[in-house]
Amino acid sequence: VDGKVIVFDIGQGQALTDSFAVHNDQPVYGLAFSRGNGILASGGADDKIAVHNLSNFASEMETIAHSKISSKPSDVSLGDYYTKSTSVLHLSFTRRNLLLGAGNFDQ
């Protein structure tokens, strides 16, 4: 409910990154990973889709064996895309890496 994203290694049961705030203390409802290029999209109650580049985490993981990676949000964020008045409830990347988002329109 705090608008933060944390990346975990479920095999080791530990966080790979510090949490980074992306949704202005609003709930994050949807997450989607792209196919093969380390892009994570998140959508939430703040009427925003945030796009993050996680490929640097993967390259750091190969050199640092399962220690927590600290990264500033500016290093991760690729951009924020705002809707008119719609909470983003679901995100999905297509096979061609097009990002689709769905939500409810509030008037």
C-alpha cells in the first residue's frame, strides 16, 4: 500500500534490491516483465504506468553473488506515463513487447 517495488530472488528468499518508490504512496495493482530485455512496468492507483529498466540488476547479479544491490530510482526509471483518470489494474507485454494496460475509468 506504500507505492514501492522490491525485486526478490525467490530461490534464495531474499530481496535483490532496496525498495524504490514509484507510485506516490498509492497501491501498486499491476506488474509486468517484458520478454528478454529486463523491463518492468508497474501500474497503480495514482493513474500512472511507470516503466523501469532492471537489466543493470541482472548484470550486477552475475558479478555480485546474491548480495543486495542498491540502486537509485533515477538509475532504474525509464519514464512515467499518466492516464487521464484511470487507475491501472493490469499490465501485460505482448509477444512483440508492446505494453497493454487496463483499468477502470473514474469520472
